[in-house]
Amino acid sequence: MHVELSPDKRYYSIGEIAKAFDVNASLIRFWDKEFDILKPKKNAKGNRMFTPEDVKNLQLIYHLVKERGFTLEGAKTHLKENQKKTLDKFEIINKLETIKAQLNTLKNQL
């Protein structure tokens, strides 16, 4: 799951996040309560506003839970014990997927 982040945007609403991940906003709210690594700010109305760092962490949670089939407890444990290593691997995979998409675009243009 690769979510495109706008380089000039500092905060994302829960609706934008849910749409980017193709999940319900309720799942994002649930993950926010369950995972300590998520620290969205709240605006004056009390709505969650996610930073780019939160989005990266959500991508990691999505990858562990939805793509690799971890239980919530398993994902929490994995993040606590291996957060730096897991995040590094995940970022490498994301970069490689971006390069692959760019190469495919070039290939299709030939």
C-alpha cells in the first residue's frame, strides 16, 4: 500500500486518510486508539488531523495487519520490538515499488 503524500501539505483529515487507504474512517479511528505510534493532532472541532509521519505509521500498520495478516496484538508487539528495522524495510519496499511503477511507465511509452 503506497499512499501519495502532497509535499506541501502538513495535515490530512481522517476522510482523506480513509479514502487513500480505501478503508472506513472508523478503522482509522480504531487504529488511532490501539496504536501508540499514531499521534494525530485535533483541530478546534476535535477532528483528527494526521501528519505525514502518522501517514507513514498508518502505512506500516496497514501493511502488517491487512497485507501480512498480523493480529492487532502481533502488530503492536512487532512495532514495539522492531519498529526501526520494520520501518526501514517498509520504506525500502515503498521506494522500490515507486521505481518499478516509473520503469513500467517508461516501458509503456516505448
